[in-house]
Amino acid sequence: MSSPEQLTLVLVGPMGAGKTSVGRQVAKRLGVGFIDTDKCIVAAHGPIPEIFAQHGEEHFRALERAAVADSLGQGGVISVGGGAVTSAQTRELLCQHPVVFLAVTAEAVAGRIRTGGRPMLAGDEDPLERWKTIYEQRRGWYDEVATVTFDTSRRPMQRIADEIAAWRKNLT
């Protein structure tokens, strides 16, 4: 577990669950930094859709594992990409820290995933149907690493952030 000197909290969940928006608010409430591992990857290696197109998903997942490990070493509130849990090595790292699983229903996420830049939803299949398939494939891994679960489907993100921050403060 993380030490009080280096408060760490990890947010996992599917695309569109609110990991970045909730994570920023939780970090502010806890007075710590916020890291989005997808943004770290983009800063170091370029846009994620281009990484997928040029090098494939396996290469991206290797970059993601490294970004998660580096972020955990820095501490703070860390939002990891929806597919980070597909790696057994990453799940092992995550299990050493408090992890919040942000669950969400397909109905609630439908409007959130309409924006582009999600390579896992690209293709001819309906993006929401693809999202449902991916979520079901990963659901067990989210549960495996989660210390606690919060549903972001129908409640204000600010209230969820308040509850997560209060929960994390009670761990120390």
C-alpha cells in the first residue's frame, strides 16, 4: 500500500466512465497531483490512434505498462487507460495500491463515447455495442484490482469525487 507521505489512488474503469474528470477533482480535494497515463503516453509517443495504427495494440500496451509503473512511483491520483487491466503485470502493480473502479452503464456512457480518438471503438461495428463487448471482457479484471467501486452512471461527478476523496482519506 502507499504510504501517507506519498498518497496514491488509482482509478480504473471502462472508456467513458469519467476517470479523468473525476480523477482531477479527487486530486484537488486530496491536495495531490493528478496523472492520466494516456496523456503521459501521448506526450512521450504521440497520439494513441497513431500508435495503434503504426505499431499495434501490443506495442501500445507495453507503453501503457511502463506509464502505469512510472506513475505509481510518482504517487497522487492516477487515471489509467481502460485497457491497462488487460496486462497481468499491470494488475499485479495495481493491487499494491488503493484502486477505485469507476463502473458505468452502457446507457450512461452512450453520449460520452461519441467523440473520436478511441481506437478500440474504431471500425464498422456500432461503437456502443463494441464498448459493451470490451466492458464485459474486462469487467472481471476491474473487479480483481478494485479496492472499492463507485458507479458514475447517474450521479454528479462532483459528488462522486467528494465520496472518493473522503473514502481515500479514511484509509490513512
